[in-house]
Amino acid sequence: MGNVDEIIELLNPWWKDDEVSEKLAKPYKRKVFNEITRLINYRQIVILSGLRRVGKTTSFYQIIQKLLKKTNAKNIFYFNFDKEVNDINEILDSYQELSDVNWKKEKIFVFLDEITKLNQWASKIKLIYDAFPNIKFMISSSSSTILEEEAIKNLGGRYFLVNMGPLSFTEYLELRGKNKFLKNINLYEKEIRKEFKSYPLKSFPEIIEWDDKLLIKDYLRTTIIDKVIKGDLSERFKNVNKDLLFNLLKIFYNEPGMYLDYDSFSKKLGVSKKTLIDHIFYLEFSYLLRRIRNFRPTMFTLSRKMQRVYSYWGGLAYCYSDNYDKIMENIVASFIDAKYYWRKNDKEIDFLIIENKKIIPVEVKNKKELSKRDLRNMKYFLEKYNIKEGKIIYNGKEDEVKIGKLKIKLIPLWKFLLRENDNSL
């Protein structure tokens, strides 16, 4: 355990300094910080999940800094499973030996980064959670599907899941020091529009001040995409075909929103349908892809056919595509966490937001002016399913079109993305 002891000591500098350096606990706190803070006083495990480089570890350090104001430094333990360790009890015993804190009896806060790299993590955490109510677990992961499946299977009722994405447009402006823009968005519309041109490509905290687009794209590829495919997925799954994963990303990122035909794709790529399905799952697992499904409003059911595929976060599509029509659509998909769209015959609605059986249809148009033809599908959908209001996101001015009792709100994309706290969007 000598090597692990050294790692633990390096990862917990506040045991000696009684503080977390500003380099680790950066001054700007993302919106998710308040959500995590609110959950600290609850018994349940907090699971923080999200794409690489979005700031999960920074948020943990900020929480630790907050805890240090009222908690003994040695009662706060942090470990990152990027290090190869398979026994969490040994880690905790090493923690006890170094800190002289009895982890089985004293009130402690345990932060575990990249927990899904620990084999059978959920069952191991469950055993400790049930046996030692003195421990408050805060854990993170850069994986999605399996994280949730294992948590549901082993930790039912024992956890809160918090998802952390890349910077919202509001956070981007705040981190850029443009807070005054948010106090009066109409007054500063020109300035906000100018900032918005850079936002989609620079929505990760480390790169918001960068100006070199080629350097930014290289960052996105090497520190996120390459790291996930060559590292995370290859370590987590057997028989991973890295070339196939990169090819799939190039295909899907080049044209976000394309339809997924498994039979056709497996033939074109020269792989079995099962292999294709597995590898698309791997990309979803690591927050690189999202699939959305065709929703049938009359039956409130999903069609298994005609899935569409997007980059999980719209900005990543810039790595392979300059098709702004599709990237704009992808940005909206990311913002609303899209799960559904609607298509019937030759008519389609880009996205459906469904909450409590209420349906909000959303379309995206890369236009400054909209014609009657642009409103046609929305009008048809509203009339067919007796829905009173729809939204079209575009590049013009905020407006509203009334067609009898129907209402179509026209919202500029930049303004739509500033409505993150508006439940009705």
C-alpha cells in the first residue's frame, strides 16, 4: 500500500494546509455547485456525472473548500480512481493510517472521482453505505448508461444523481466576466450576439479565453474524444474497435441528426449489426453521442425505428463539421436534453419536450426570416394533436405568430439559451 499512501497524501493537501488551493478550487462556481451543496446534508450518496473536462473534479474541490470552514480537514477524504486500485476498503484503511481518523466511527466526507473505474463499484459502495451511516459519499463518473444502471440496481433509494454538462451560455458569459449583460439582455443584445458566436466551440471551462479555432478543435479531440476512446472505453470494455468508434463519430458529427439505419450502416462499415449496436452504446455510455426516438403523441409511445443521432454536446460536432444548420439543431438538442422527435410521412418536428404528459414541439431554423412554408409542419402538428403552443428557434427577432387559437413562439437561439431557469422554455 506504500504507493497508494503516497497518492492519497498528494491528493489530500488540505490535511496539512487546512485549505484547497485556488488552482484546484477555482473561484467561479458553476450552477451545479449549489445543487450539490444542497444535498450535502442528506444521507444519500451524491453521484456527479458528466462528460470529461466539464469541471466535475473542480466542483468537488470547491465543495471540499466549503466543508473546511466547519469540518476538520482530516475528516475530508478525496481519491481518484484514475489510479489502479480495486479494493475500496484498503483505500479507506490507508486513509485512516495516514490521517488517524477512524473511518468506521467518525463523521467523514468521502469524495471518489471516476468511480466506475472501480470494478463492481456500486455493490462495494452499498456495503459500506449500509454498514457505516457516518460516511457521506460524493462520487463522480464520466460514464452515463452503465453508471445509472448499476446505481438503480444496487443503490435504489441511496443516491441522488446530478448531471453536469459543458458550460451553459449563462455560465459562459459569467465566466467571461460579462455578468452585466445578463442583467439587461435587451440592452446588451448586440454584445451578447457577438459573444454567442464563440460560445458553441468554447463551452468548456479551460478554453473560454482561447481564440485559435484550430487549437480549440485539437483540444476537443485530444483531451476529450481521444481520451475517451483510447483510454476510458478501451479500459472499460473488451473487444473495443477504436477505429470503428472514430469512424462512427466522424459520420455522426459530420451530419448531426442523421437517421440511424443499423442494417445499412453495418453493411457500409463492414461490421455485424451486433458490433455496430455495441459500439454506438459505448459512445452513448461516455457522453459522446445521444440518440433520440420518434414519439407517437396519440399513444404516448416510442417507435423503435427511425432513431436520430446527435453529438451529446453540440460544440463537439465542430470537430468534424462546418454544417451550421445541423450544429445549430444539435446545440438545441443538447440544451433541452432531447429525447424525442416526431415524424410521420413527409412531416417532421425536430424535438418534443414532454413533461407530465404535456408536449412542447420545438423546431430549429438557421434563418433570420421565416416564411409560411417554414411554419407549415408546426401548424400541422399543433392542429393534429390539439396542442396550443409550439416554439421555433431561429436567428431573427423574438416574435409570436397566432393562427386562430394556436400560438407559435419565435425565439432567437441566443435568447433561448439564456432561459435555462425557465421551466416552460
